[in-house]
Amino acid sequence: MKNKYDTIVIGSGIGGLTTAVILSKLFKQKVLVLEQHFVSGGQTHEFSRVKDGVKFSWDVGVHYIGEMKKGLMSRNLFDYITDGNLKWNKMPHYFEKFIYPDFSFKQASNPKEFAEDLIKRFPEEEKGIRQYFKDMKIAAGWFQTHMMSQLVPVWLFKAINLFKKDSSKLALSTTKEYLDGVIEDEKLKALLTSIWGDIGVPPEESAFVMHSLVVRSYLYGGYFPVGGASSIAETMIPIIEGAGGSVLTNRNVEEIIIENNKAVGVRFKHKNETLEVFADNIVSDAGAYNTYLKLIPSNIDIPYREEIRNAMSGFSTNTLYIGLKDSPEKLGIKGANHWINTSYNHGSTFEKSGRTADILSAFVSFPSMKNPKAKSHTAEIISFSQYDSFSKWKDTKWMKRGDDYLEYKKELSAKLLDFADKYIPGLKELTVYSELSTPLTMEYFTKWEKGSFYGVPVTPARYKYKWISPKTPIRNLYLTGSDAGSLGVVGAMYGGVSSIAAIKGVRAFMKVMKEANAD
């Protein structure tokens, strides 16, 4: 490892790797990526376990990805940052199944068919349904304008949007406020917000713009990386290394070195040794919370530290990783995600999740059915939780949290499996291995405060925070990933592109888009 690079990236999530790849590929930079985990990829990595000679593998964050249809901008950008070496497997036509107490609904991989199926199920709401699809497009357009406002000079932004209608009221209403204005049927409102778990907060709290971005991203179906989620990092890292850079794991960055309000390097731990490395630019993929509150020295004046601290949520997940002795097809599963709900009130479910003995909802996914290269059969059951349900063990260490923690995990694992088996009969009988991760697991491996699965909650207030931006008050220090862009793999990837614009200027952003869409 050299002591001086063009750019240092803290964290190897999709945002950090995107920034590093583009700097390496388009600007011929030598980039050093430092990852605190023992595997690269952030939430796109995988892990494996061997049971009775069978190797099971699971993704930890890439359950499915939208906007990967050939020709869409997001797919073109993904092809660009992986040199076209990452292949995608499309999920079945009906890729989502939403289960409620007295009905179920399957979502088709086609926006017109999806809308018509909704109208067929709720004919009296046709006008509202059609308005909903129109308004999602408007809200998504507002987000693009909002992102551009962070990248160009104020005068230029005002000139470009002088005659453009302001749709901020629509975009920044809560999802519930919006739906209450166009839809009357409570069951339809619940159905339209079924994937609130992909957003991290219920309709009462989520900004309609984020709901729109997430729902629209899946209008043409869900996709999964061929070879598994780890294939994302595996196809990106060689590009960084080919330009003379490095991606190093087990490097826990403790501090960003700042001199005269300018970031010049980082200090990190490796094998009980403290090391320093320097670069012209420092890019953090550790999230706004970790960057401003942990990595920037406390003596550096950051005006919004308290605002960042107060913005965080303790919403997280419990995930039961399951190894199966046979294909889920035996149970009639075609590969669709199953969103199981015991109530039409997602807000109530959110408030009670992790605070009641009962499992109220779950997301059930089948990774092995999405990956044509999978060599064993797997499933995942994800339930939403609150960090305070596990706070009694917060000061314990990973793998050493005590017998009472293990017993609690055992009981919770059984409840999750029983819950899923009730709606997918036979799943329990197929299970030969299971392992549970909790918010404490998430906190340990991601360093995200309280194991927050999505970082800063996507409430309307998020879009008013000045620190949700690739730019920082420190010269030569930038953010990448979801806090520079948006939620999810695609959102964090665009955060990586936004950081390029902050570092190299808006013309660089246009150049990246031109290169990505050249074919």
C-alpha cells in the first residue's frame, strides 16, 4: 500500500465502489478503498454456511433490484461501472405477492398491467388509481430536480427551472397524506403501500417522493445479479485495481485527517496498528451520521451535528436466513417475494414491530430462485424491529452476547418460521438450517447507529437537510452512497455519480451519463 493516492474512499458499499470505479475509469485516478468489514461490498455482500456438506449462501441487502431492464438509464449505468460483466436475472412476471387477512394480490412486471389489475380489484377507485400513477411520475421528476439543485450554481438552477411548475408540495407530503386525498378504500391504500419495508418508514412518515421512486423502480419487475449479490463488487473491484488502485478489507477508519478545514487523509486501524494514508480527495461511504459524528474530529465546527443525531431512527430488522433441503418449487413457489401482513394499518405494524410477542408482518424471499447459479436452496424471512428491543445487549460483543441473547434469538427464530409457514405451508418442513441476525448484528457490521437498515429516515424533513448531499463544509471531503443520493442499491449508485459531480463538476456528471448511455 502506498502512502499517497488521488482519492481515498471510506467504505466499499455500492456508492463507494461506484465513485471509485468512475474516478479510476474516466479520470485515470489511483483510488484506495478502505473497508472495515472482512469482506467488501457493504450491503451487497453475501455470506455462506455449510450444513451436512451443503453450502448455503445468502445476500444481506440485495433482495431484488428494480430498473435493470435493458435500455433503462440505471441498467446502462450499472453496465458502465461493471464493464458489462455483471449479468442480471429477471424475476418471474408476477414478482411480488402481497398477502392480507382476506385477500392477496400479485404484481405484474408491467405498469399498464399492474394498473389494470388494481382497477379490476378496486373498480370504484379507477380515477384515483390512474391519478396515483401520474402523480408518482411527477414526484419522481421533482426528485431529479432536487438532486440537480445540489450540483449546479444557484443562479443556473433558478434559470433552468424558471418556468417549471413547483411540485414540492406533492413530493414532500407524506405518503398517507397523499393517498388520503385520492383514494378512499383503506384496503387499497394498504395494498399500494405494501412495500413500505423497502422504504424503512410507514406511509404516515415516508415522503411521497420516496414512495414514488421505490414503486416506480419496480414497474418493470425485479432483477437479481447472476452469481449472487457478491457479483456486484466482484465485477467492480478489478476496474479499480486495473487503474493502480486498491480495495482493502479489515481497515477500520477511525478519523479523517483535516488541516486548515481541508481533508488530507485518513487514520485507520489494521492488525492493532494505527496507520495514516493521504490523498487529494476523501470520499465517505460511511453515511452522514458516521462521517459527521464519528470520523470528523469533534473540534471541527460542524453546525448540524445535533440535527443529524436527532434525525436517526431505531428502526431495523430481524432476518432469519434459511437453508432448505429441496427447492421451494415443491411448495408452489415461483420465485416471487411474499409480503405477509396481518393488518391493513402499516403504521400500527411499524409501532408494534419488535415490541410485541407476536410477529405482525414479514417479507419472505427466495435468493436461490433468483440466482441461476445457486447450488443450494435458500430462503430469508425478514421482520421489522426496533433497536430498543435489543438495547439490553448493546454493550456486549459480537458472538459473545450471552446465553440469554442466544435463547431470545432461538425463540424469535421459531416464531418467524412458524409465522411464514402459516402462509407458505411446508416451508418449516423443508428447513434444515437457520440463523438469525438482529439489529445488533446490523450495527456491528455496518457501524450504522442503532442498526438502522436505511440510515437517515426518508421523511419529508430529509429533503430539507443541507447535509444530505455529496458536498460537505470541509474542503476536499465528500459523501457518496445513499446520503448523497437515495435509498437502495440504485439510489446509492446514483449517490456515487453525484459525488463525482461534486468532485469534478457538473460537466463530469454529464460526461458519465453520456458514457454510460453511449451504447
